[in-house]
Amino acid sequence: MAEHALITGGAGFIGAHLARRLLDEGVEVTLIDDFSRGQRDATLADLESHARLVCHDLTRPIPAETLPARVDTVYHLAAVVGVQRTQDAPGRVLRTNVLAATHLFDWCDLTRPDTVFLSSTSEFADGAAHLGAATFPTSEEVPFVLTEPHAPRASYALSKAVAENMLLYRADRLRVRIGRYFNVYGPRMGHSHVIPQFVGRVLDGEDPFRVYGGEPSRAFCHVDDAVAATVALTRLPDPGPVIANIGDDTQEIRIADLARLLLEISGVSPRLEFLGAPANSPGRRLPDLSRLRRLLPGHTPVPLESGLRQMLAWYEEERRSQSAEGVPHGSQ
């Protein structure tokens, strides 16, 4: 009998890439999404022809008849995410993410899948790093600290910390896997993160080219690498709970240098205009991937330059398609 996987947030960025990977391996896939962010586009249409798609808002309990009776693996990727969303509606971020985890894990208590994977966040370590209680690269063992617990941006990290504990408390009856994603990027990731924002400005021909906070550094991880790590972590035979950073520590780059690299790849040379960094933005993110490397020995990550070229090509094609359909740029 084929493996059956459930992906929450299956119409979203990482969810759709994960679904394609699993389908290519012969896994039966069910996607669940409320389309608050996930896109009904050609990618999803292709997935729908091979997978089951369920539209459901996880802030409500999951009716028994909504999902298959037997699921081997659950990938919980659904969440309200993005700096702007945390600034605009922190209460919604916290409520939605905690309720979604609550209702999904309650469903898992009843149906008992073999393995449950939770997508968590690099923000788990930001507070400790800010206080000097964590070194770089940061390991999975860093303490969870909220340096400004009432700041709107804290809502996302807090929601993920709560979800982690909710799942870990079930480790006596479920095989628990938690992956903390560090700055994943790739095609179809939307328009609200630094790389697609830069790509959009390149395609707009912006001059001067705005860079908000040039000094902070990030280690960007291509979505193909993140998906490979997610699947490897979930299939690890170890019965105990496993938490692992998921990222790429080989190509840490300052945001200013990221902008310069993208402009060089694009063959344009606007004047750079450096502006203040977003509020509460961490100065550095770099994961310790020792644990992940034991899962993916010999894995070669997608080079950042190659990934940026792919992003440019994908977003150029998206614009052409939107123009042909009369859709404003960046509206999806």
C-alpha cells in the first residue's frame, strides 16, 4: 500500500514544492488549505490533477469526513507568516497559528498517523542571539527568549514555540519531527520577503534601488534543499522526537551584498539607496546544521547565484502571464 501524506498549507510556497516531490516519489498526497495565502494557479492546478485538495480553515476543528481515514505522514506547514502580517495583525497571527496546530494535533490524536512534521522557524533562536545567550551558528538547543514579548513581531515566534511544545507533548504516541526553517527562498514564494521584493524592484527598473538594512546577514536556503531535508527528517527511523534546523550555512551574505549580486546577475546597475532596517529585524541568522548533515550526508545545496537566476526567470514569466491575463503585478 502506497504511503499517504497530508500537507497543511499545501497550496502555499513550501507546501506545493513538497507535494510535487512526494508525488514524484509515488506517495499519495492530500492537500489542505484555506486559500488565505495559497494560490490557485497553474502549479496548483497541476497538483490537483494528481492529489486530493481539501479547502478547510484550520482555525475550526476538522470534521471526521473531511480528510482520509488513513494517513501515514502529516506535514504541518500552514501558518500566517511574514513580517508585515505580524506588524499589521499580531493577534490574528497568534490566534490562527495556535488554533491551526491545536485542531490538527487533536485530529492526529484520533487518527494516529505514524509521523507528524511541524514547520517551525529560525525566529525561535533570535531572542537568545540578541541577548548573547546563543552563538553563531545557532544550534537547536538554544533557549527560547522573547526580548520584547509584547512587540507585534513576537507573535509569530511565540505561536511556533507553542506549537512545538504542543507536538512534543504528544511524543509518547506520535513520531514527532520539527524542522526550523532558515530563510527559505525559491519560485512561487509570493512577494513579501526580501528576495522576491528585490526581484520585483529589478523587474520594475527601480533607480535608486532601495535596500532596507544593508548590514544584517542571512544564509538563504533554496526550497528544493529545504524540501529534501524535510522529507529526510520525516523519514528518519529514530522513534524519539527530533528537532533539526533546516537551512544552508554555506552561503551567508549581507543584505547589501545580496542586492549587489542580484543586480549583477540582472545586468543592471542602479544607484543603491540604503535605508533603515525593519523594526526588530535580527542582525544575523546562521543555522548550525550538524544534525541535518547526519540526515543528508553528501548533499550539495543549490548555489545562491543559481537560485537567484531561477527566481528572476520565474518572476519574469509570472509577470508575462499576469499581463496576458490582465492581472496587476504582484497581486497573487
